[in-house]
Amino acid sequence: MSTKHIIILKTGFHIAFDHIKNIDWEHVRAIIHDNTVEVSQARWDGKNYEMLCDENALSKNNAQLNQKATMAYRNYWHSYSQKHPEDARDTNDINRRNIYGNVVLVDTKLLSQW
């Protein structure tokens, strides 16, 4: 069974591919350039993903805004808030959140298997 992975570089370039196995945590750490991986959410092409990103990106001097990852994060939470109004997030909080550095998107079902 193959699974979809998407790598979104901070420059905006992105790569989507199907992979036979789960992505290795060492590969994730190498892609995001940090040992501390933060798990967040993203919505890309109408599908929800887990977004693996650099938890320490803001504390780094060279942190670069990843506009595509930021939009994927915001799209997820705006969609979630519409579907679950009883648990809706504040729109201003969603729009204030930015994602920095490279990120990896993986199928939401995969993270529970790691």
C-alpha cells in the first residue's frame, strides 16, 4: 500500500510523491533541519494531512516564512471550524499563525502507526 507524502520547502517549491513505506523520522528531521518535530495539521488539495515542521523555527535567526505551508495550515483550521462550529477556533488566531521552514505532509492515518 503506498501513501502520499508532500514536502513543501520554505521557498514554495513542493514535491508530492507516493511512498511504499512510512517516511523515516530521520528523513523528516533532515528535511526540516531540526531534531524537534512539531506535529500540526494542514489541508492540501482538499485533503487533510499531518504537518511535520520545525518546532524551533521561530527561535532561529534565519527563519523564513513558508507561505504555502501557512496557507495549508490555515485552510485546515478554517475548514475544521466550519465543520465543527461547537469546537471552532478563533479566526484571528488562525490567521495570526505562520509556519516557518520546510515541512512534510503525511496522511493523517499514518502518524498513529509510527
